[in-house]
Amino acid sequence: MDSPHELTNSKFRRICVFCGSSPGKKPSYQIAATQLGKELVERSIDLVYGGGSIGLMGLVSQAVYDGGRHVLGVIPKTLMPREITGVTVGEVRPVSNMHQRKAEMARQADAFIALPGGYGTLEELLEVITWAQLGIHNKPVGLLNVDGYYNSLLSFVDKAVDEGFITPAARHIIVSAPTAHELICKLEEYVPRRDEVTSKLQWEIEQLGYSNKSEIAH
């Protein structure tokens, strides 16, 4: 029997998930990764992620794969021995370096979600937020704020707004929620705000690996 979510098509075909190659100390992080994968399946959304089979990456990808949706893992060749153990899940697309990994993940996805993670997750997250601020893409960016994991980050961003380093419109880029269901609902309703029209400079397009502007924005 179809679930209620399958009766309504999502506006997203593929969502890119940033997350740790570690499972984290709290079981709630691991549960959230699996629940996110199941939520994507219920909404008929495919997964783009960092290609690892361990930690939260392994849990979310396995849940999506087990649910019958397509899984695309993008991973630098040098990280494959470190982040892939056992049988690979779905399609694995090796790339030359970290920059190509991020560019390909961004190109393939219609939206971005960050689960709890470390430096790598934060770096990927902040880069796609910056690209949105610059007008390079209009794709929504979400934080799955499991057990308040990202509260400190959100407080820092609010402080930067108060101090004049981030505009209120740029603060609006970050969407957050404590559960996968609530977060994806918010991402579906997201409408970008712009301080001004930002031109998409050719060098920016080339750096992201896009062949034309239509691959950047919806």
C-alpha cells in the first residue's frame, strides 16, 4: 500500500545530503539518518551524497537504497579506501578531488540537507549557503537539527546578522527543523530572498562545473 507521502509528488527529484563518516555518539543521530532516508523514499526522492559506506553516510544511503530509490555517491578516488568498506551502495561516481566532488553533488541535486557531521560536513554546507548568497543557485539548504546539534551554529549566524556581517536575507537561506519530515516540508515551501540581483559570472559557472546557467537554478 502506498504511504500518504507518495500520493503527493515532491518538487525535488534528488536531494544532496551532507553528513559525517562517523556515526556520532548519540543513537539519535543514527536514527535520524535512517529516518531521513525513509522520508526520501516515501516522497520518491533520490539521494546524492558523499559516497561513503560508513557512519551516517552509510545509514542514510542504505535506507534510500533499500527503499528502491536511486543512490548516487560522489567520492574522490583517494578517499575510497577510507570511506568505503564492504559492498558499495547504489551508483558510485569517482572524481579526482574534493572540489570536483562538491561541484558534482551540487550539480546533481535540487536541494541540500545537512545531518550532524564534522569539519567536512560544515565545509560543504557553508559553501552551498555561500553559493546561494551569491545567486549562483536558488536551491534550498536545510539543517536537520537533531537534538539541537546545530543550535550553536545557528546562534553564531544570528550573531553575525546582529553584528552586520550577514544580511537578514542571507540568514533566510538556512532552513532548519528537528525532524526529516518537518524539514523537507519547509524546504518544499522555501522561497529565496534577494538583497539585489547577483550576476552569475562566467568564472563562477566554470568553477562549479556547469555547462550553462540552466543547470544552476530551478
